[in-house]
Amino acid sequence: MEIPFYFDYACPWAYLGSTRVESYFQDLAVEIDFQPVVLGELKENPGPGQLPAGERKKHWYVSDLRAWAEMIGAEVSLQARDRRPDTRLLLQAALVAKDHGRFREFHYPAYRARWAEARPVDEPEVVRALLDAAGLDAEAALEEARSPALAERLEANTRGAIRRGVFGVPTLFVGDRMFFGNDRFELAHHFMAKQVGA
């Protein structure tokens, strides 16, 4: 059985979730189907009267991110939060890597490049280096990643996620039941265990 895992390299919580999702569900013998989407297009417009986060919440947010990273053994550079690179090319490159059977070899280093190393992952040279390190023909893979066809696939993935009700990442599904957030894995595991009779 498969569990879809919606992610965008733009999100630190999807990074943390990604580092542990496969091992977390390993006991249920399910496959994680990584689905790249554009986070900015998933987000719903805030309603009237909703204000940006204040300083107390911002302080808590950073503290919570650090605590989760420490607990699961993931490295996070807080300098990475100062940059907001467009991750579309990186996401399209992930689709190329997936097509060529080198997804994990690309995906995990790509997330580390974004959130542990604070590299400029919107630059083609960085994406090319990640594709090369994943064992792909970097030039051909980058050209494919930059093609209109791959841009449309990413958009189609995003539209499909929205139709399912996805509004953020990371998001998992067990059947039609949606679980949003790095901190919802326990709930997802519970319902997955019921479904497989574990």
C-alpha cells in the first residue's frame, strides 16, 4: 500500500517530516509516494481580520522548529529562513529524478541543501549539482526539469492536491482521510494500522 506525502522544499516542516516519514511508517510495510506541490498555490487566502503573527508567536515558532529538529536528529540552519527561494525548478527536478528511479538520491540532499546548508536552491547551478550527485546526466536532467512539460506536471500535481483538500505541507492521506502537519504522523499511523489490520 502507498501513502501520498505532499511536500514543497520551501517548507521547513515538510523537511522535518520528510526526514522521518519513511522510517515512521516502516513497521506497517507501506510505501511513501512523495508528491511535489507548490506550497504558495495551496494556501488559502486569509479571512478578514486575520493578522500576521506577532513577536511572541514568531519566537515560539523558531523554538518549536529547533526542538523538533533536535528530537529527530535533523540539522536546520536558521539562516535558511532568511531566504525565500522559488523552489519550482527544484520540485520539477525532483519529478525528473523520480522518473529516472533516483528520487531519494536527489530528494534528501535537496532538502538538506535548502534547510541544513542554506544553499540558493533556486539557482540552476545548484540544481544541476544536486542532479549530478544523484547519479543523473545533470545537463539532460536539468534541461528536462526546465521544460514546459515538467512545469505543467508540477501544476497538475498542485491542482490535484487542492482538489483533495490539501492546503499546506506536509500532508499525508490514509484513504480519503487527510493528515496535515509534521505532528500528525501518529494519527496517520493509527488509521493506517487499522486499515492494514496491524
